[in-house]
Amino acid sequence: MKEFLKSERGRFWILVAIVSISGFSQGMLLPLIAVIFEQDGVSSALNGLSATGLYVGTLIIAPFMEPQLRKFGYKPLILVGGGLVILSLLLFPLWKSVLFWFVLRILIGVGDQALHFSTQTWITSTSPQHRLGRNIAIYGMSFSIGFGAGPLFVPLVNIFEALPFIVSGLLCLLAWSLVFSLRNDFPETSSGSMTAKGTAGRFKAAILIAWVAFLPPLGYGFLEASLNAIYPVYALRQSIEVGMVSIMLAAFSAGAIATQLPLGNLSDRIGRRKVLLLALVGGAAVFTIASFYESNAWLTVGLFALAGMFVGSTFSLGISYMADLMPKDLLPTGNLLCGIAFSIGSLAGPSMGGLFIEFSGGLSFLLLIAGILLLISVLIALKSDTKKPLAV
């Protein structure tokens, strides 16, 4: 067992377990706090504003992450990030206040940024090129499975309100404890990367090299946040039942999980750019078709599952594409920018979606999502592919 934990394979699966539990805590926390606030009579506007705390935290801390990773290595950042998440989860039951819980959500965002940035960079930096897509797909799939399982634990609030927070905190503690068995490592550096004028210089260099790879995470952040936060509002206005909306969103998640690994393996064989174009154009087409059949709830469920199969892997594919384009010494910067792009998309999705519903004159909300996906696919198609398909 000790030999396995110290092996590269053991390290990979420990990192995957950490990300899965992190996804679980996030997936549980969003609906759990929304339900608690709704039961306490907190306004929907304030409820929604509180939910942005997680993304605020990730964006606030992002510029400070890379120097700490280069200085201390992967393991300390994972331990600090995971510890902050665990502490915050266990503090929720101590004082129920909208402001206090907003601060705790910001702290969880900070911890998650440290945790995801470190694990993501560690995996992309150490994965063999011919297995990069597969490994990142497993990484993305593990988070999606955890995120999807999180809401199933929300009913624990009916036993007593603190129980879901305690269960989530203890599961995170269990996964976090595995990190102590890992040997610390550091990202690759070169004289060229370290002579850049600090973080801003590396950000500029990474954007110039791989800007196109940051578009899929941006688009997925927009898609995920707008589907979960705004589509239910739109669907209710179209007289679609709440239970059916939940089934639609679950179908999308199931489709995304089903194709993470196959699309990751396919991208290792034929190239990341080709698979991204297939996924984005396919997703745009399915959402467009779904916009014409919204009155048929079960057909829409099937189309949501199909859309998830296409676009549910765009975040992990974007990370793999970035790793293809980016020099090894700039991989930490590239991974950080992928996370920032996702957070920006997550913040933009609900606000743009709300404005679209307000001023679109009755156009289907799904057309907005299809348009965003199509725009990103056009930008990727216009960018010449500098990487040859990988041989296996």
C-alpha cells in the first residue's frame, strides 16, 4: 500500500479523489444554502447574490496563486486549500447569518482555487503526452460525479440543519488526509519564465501563446452557471414543472459524465482542436433543435442529455488543449488562466442570461447558449492548429 501511495499512479488517484470530494462539497453547498435561505424567507435576489461568493473568492486569490506554487510546491498549496475548505464547512453551523455565510463561501472559493489549481497543474505537468487527454478527462469526470452527488445529501437538513455541513466537512477531511502521504514536487521553471516581469508578464506570455484554449473553459463556465441559475427561471415561465426542470439538468449532467473519458481518449488520438470543434458545434446544434421542442418535456430531456454528451467535456478538453500549446514552465500560469476564464464565464452566465430573458422578446433561452457555443467554435476554427495529431 505504501509503495502504491508513493507511485505516480497512486498520486494521480489521490488527486482525483480530492477533486471528487471537492466537487461533492460544492454541489451540496449551492442548493443546500439556497434551500435554507428560502425556508428562512431570505429574498431570491439576496440568495442569488450570496451564491456568487464562491466565484468572488476564486477571482480574488487567483493572481497570488502561481508565485506561491513555484515557491512552496504542489503539496503545501493543496493542504492549505483543503484545510481552508474543511474549516469553512465546519464553521457554517456556528452562526447563521447571510453576511457570515457569504464570507465563508468566499473562503471556500479561495481554498478551492488553491486546491484545483495545484492538482490540475500537477496532473498536466506530469501526465505523458499520449495520456494527457485521458487523465484530464478522468479529473473532470471525478469532479462532475462529486458535484452531481452533492445535492443528494441536501435532504439531511431535515434531520438537523448542521448535518450536511458536518458530513461534507468530514468527507473532505478524509480525502485531505491522503495528501500527507504524497511527496512534494515543484512546477518546471526556466530562466525565460522567471525573467518575465512577475505574474503579469507570465500572464501576458501565456495569453499570447494559448488564448484560444481559454475559450472552452470560459464557455463551459457560462453554460453551467446559466443552465443552473437562469434556465429554471425561464422554464417556469414556459410552464415547465419544477420536477421536470430538475430531470433536464440531471440529464445534462449524466450525458456529460458519460462522454468525458471517450472524448478525452479521442482527443489523444486525433487532436484536441478537432474534438473541441466537434463538441462545440454539436452542442450548439442540439441546443438549437431543443429550442423548437420545449413544449415536449421528455424530448427536451433527451436533447439535454445529448447536449451534455457533446459539451460536458469542454472544460477538461480546454485544459488539455492549453497543455498542448503551453511550454512546461508556463503550465502553472495556463492552468490558472483556465480557472479564471471559467470563473468569469460563471459570473457572466447568470447576468447575461437574465438580461436575455428580460429583453429578448420571447426568444428561447437555449438560443443564447447555442450562440455562445457557436461563437467559440468559430474563434477556435479561425485559429490555425499549431499541434499535429498525437501518435499512439
